[in-house]
Amino acid sequence: MKRILILGANGQLARNTTRFLLDRDDLRLTLYLRRARRLPNPDPARVAIVDGDVLDRDALEAAMRGQDVVYANLAGPMAQQARNIIAAMHATGLKRLIFISSMGIYGEVPGERYRSVLDPYRDSALAIERSDLDYTILRPGWFTHDATVNYQLTRAGEAFIGHDVSLDSLSDLIVKLVLSPTLEVRQSLGVSAA
């Protein structure tokens, strides 16, 4: 039974991905979020909900113990959060991190200049890329609610293609990354509709 810790579990993508992960019987989830009472437990037999802040190192380490994969879907002071995640993963012996960022952090979207709005995403990705973790950074386009799984990947250094991607496509990719510990390790992937 693989154990997945979802940081920022009340976010739109995290909630959608939780649904995809629970379609599998071989996974147990820990949903970590501030003000946990906001989130109903979708499956008490396989899901634990933990009230916590990623910036609270002790609480974060406690939530990481016994986990196999950390999936982070965050907003706010992302560089500080990323550094705390890296330190907590080192302290608990975890290696596999799936981290959601944003398209445009490398200036890779043709014709777009996002400037400082992407600084938190860029800085957090840089901290993760400098770590020794088995990370995969996902840089999705704008979310759509299409009930389709249809996406393409671009690597760091390549031009981002398109702008949109369905939540279901991202959730499908995240499940694949969770299930395959060596898939796209130490990669930063742009994700858009194919």
C-alpha cells in the first residue's frame, strides 16, 4: 500500500487529483491543509486529514513520517514553503516530490512576459532543482474543466506549447508520477492540452 501526502489538499487541482488517486485501491492518502475542517473526508478508511501549515516544520515532518510520495500543490510564500518541504523530506528520509508550479517560470511561453507574478513559482522551482530530491516539477497551463485526458509535455529549455490543460489531464499525469517512482525524475515539465 503506497502512502501519498498531499500538501495544499484543498486546492482545486489537489481535490481533483484526490478523486483520481482514490480510484485505485492500493493507495492511502494524507490530506494536509490549513483549516482542515473545510474539507470533508472522501474515504475515512483510506484518507487521513491533517490540519497544518507547510511552514510549521514540526507538523510537516510529523505528517511526512511513513509516507512514500509528497505531492505539493501550494500558493503563498512558495520559496519558503519549498525550502521547508526539502528540509522536512531530508529529516524524514523521503525522496519523491511532485511539485506544482506554473507555465512561464523560465520565460518559455512564446509571446508572454509574466514578470514578477511568477517570482514565487520560479524561486520555489529553483530551490527544488538545487536539492537532491527525486522531484518532478509540473508547470501547467491554465486549468480547464474538460472531462478529457489529453496532454503534451515540454521540458525545461523548450518552448511551452499552448496555454490550457484540463484538470483531469493533470490529475492523470500526477497519478502516473505517484505510481512510478522513477518516471520523469529530476525534470521540470510544461503541461498543456495536446
